Amino acid sequence: MSRSWCIKSALSRRKVLQHGMAGVGLVLLSPISWANEVWQQLDAVQHLLNGETPITQGLTLDLPHVSEDGSAVPLGIKFDGELADNDYLTDIHLFATGNPQPEIATFRLGELSRYPEISTRVRLNETQHVVAVANTYQGQTFAVSQEVRITVSGCLMRGEDSQPEPLSNPRVSVNQQVAAGDALEVRTLINHPMETGLREGSDGEPLPRHIIEHFTVRLGDEVAFEAQLYQSISANPYLRFHLTPQQSGKLIFEWQDDQGEKAQHTSELSVS
């Protein structure tokens, strides 16, 4: 990421400090701890919550306390709370409080992905909090946040200008046999620069934005898992998630970038 990412972050921090100083009296009178509920500091999260107070138990983030490489920070999200038998998570949203664009990814879940444990790698340009918000089919909302200390800022990590062809060599690891209703682990990886539009090339000119925006998994004609990705996802996007298939069929994996280009991979699945 380029110097402009750093500059925008510095300006954002200055605005936060100015806002905080102006509202000191209000903070002292408020019973809410903004340090503990950092999702209240992001407009994108507030818009998602729409005035609701989320449940703070059940949703868990798995992040390193310290990362030496801000361009590829491992991130895991899982849900181990209690829900009614006919309830399940429908979507999980990830945000980074200190990145120029706070959105990291949105995962859409359904009947075939009721085992919510997802892993990926993300870009974080400075020490900051990562926030996760999840919604359920019956309308419950859960939220969690965790701080990550970044040793080498993601905005200082320069990528190579010469990289493999975007959307080439999609790799999928999945067992071809599974018992009905059991959690089936799926791991995917694909070549792509995930250029943010903020990084400079070797000639000093900004490299154009070029990211994978959508990832979809279908079992036959039914959508099993979806992900909307943003520029905070690391280069060569990696995703690990689970499916809970009930019948055999063809798994179709599809990646689509912001230039309309697509890649596809298929796997035959046998459910006993």
C-alpha cells in the first residue's frame, strides 16, 4: 500500500482526536465504555446495527496479538453461542477500524453452511481493532472486537509489480466424501494481486485498483456460501470455511473481480 494510505490514516486519527476532545464532557457522563465497544466508533457498523445493541458473547475473533506483517494478518471468526434449533447465522461482517476503507469482508451463510467458522488473511496498515458483526435468521445480532498490534505497517509492505496472472490457478481442498449433516472443511486459494488503488508501482505512479469482489460456492443450483471481498483482503485471497451438505452433487466455486473477469473450479461431492 502506498504513502497515501498512511496519510489518510493519519488524517483520520487527527479527526478522531479532535472529535474526542470536543466531546470529553459527554464521554465522562456516559455509562458506555467506548474503549470496550469500539464498533460504536465506525459509521459502517452503526449503519449495520441500525440502533440495535448487539450481544457480546458467542462470536469469537482469532487474531494474533502482534503481527510483524501488516499485509497478511491471519484472521479467524467463529460462533459458539447458543441459538434456537431453527435459527442460524445468515451473515458475518468484518471491519478494520484503522484502514482507509473499514470493510474487510461480508460472508453470507445459509442452510448449507450452518457451521460458522471462517479463516482468511487481511491487510492492516496500523495497530487497530478488528470488529465482527453477525446476524441470525431470527433477528439476533452479535458483535466482538479485538486489537491487533502491527509491527510493520501494511501500508509499507510493497508488492511485486510482476505477479502471476490474476484469477489463475484456483486451488480447492475438500474431501469428496462426507456423511450427511457433518461439517465439511473447504480451503480455497487463488492468484490475484488485490491491488487497493493506493499502492505505487516502480515508476512512482499509482497502480489501478484491481480486486476480487465476489466469491460464490454452489452445490448444484443452490448457493452454499458467499463472500463479498474488499481491498483489505490480502493478495492471493485465502478462504477456509465449512459446509454441511445433505446430498451429493457438484460443488461449483466461482471468483469474480472488479473488471468482470471470472474463474471457476468444480468438485464432485459424495454424501452418504
